[in-house]
Amino acid sequence: DGNKVTIDEDAVAAKASELAAATAYVGKRLAAYPQLAEQLDMLYHDMTAGKGDKTGDWYAAIAKVKSDNPKP
């Protein structure tokens, strides 16, 4: 419609950096989680041993990934 639009490139770059920092943990967690088949095997063995709670190996493995790669 003929209206001039200006973009503050510094503000855009700053916001992009902020968003990248806020979500950086996601990729780190994905790389650190055990493969799904391994997780299912851990769950099976935990359930068989009666450790379907926070005492099982699966819970410990997942909790470690989350604590090693916390959300900001």
C-alpha cells in the first residue's frame, strides 16, 4: 500500500540469539538420550525388577540427561 517499513536489524539479531540460547538445551538433550530401543529395554528390566519408580535405571538415565542439560 506504499507504506515504508523499516526493520531494526540489531533487534532482530538480538532476538534470534536470545531464542537460540533459550532452546540450545533441546539439541543437547536429544543427542544425550539413549536410543529408544535401549530405553524400552531399560524400562522392561526395571518393571521386571519391580523398579517402575524413581529407583530404576531408566529414570536415572533420563534424570541425568535432564540435569546435565537443564532448561535455561
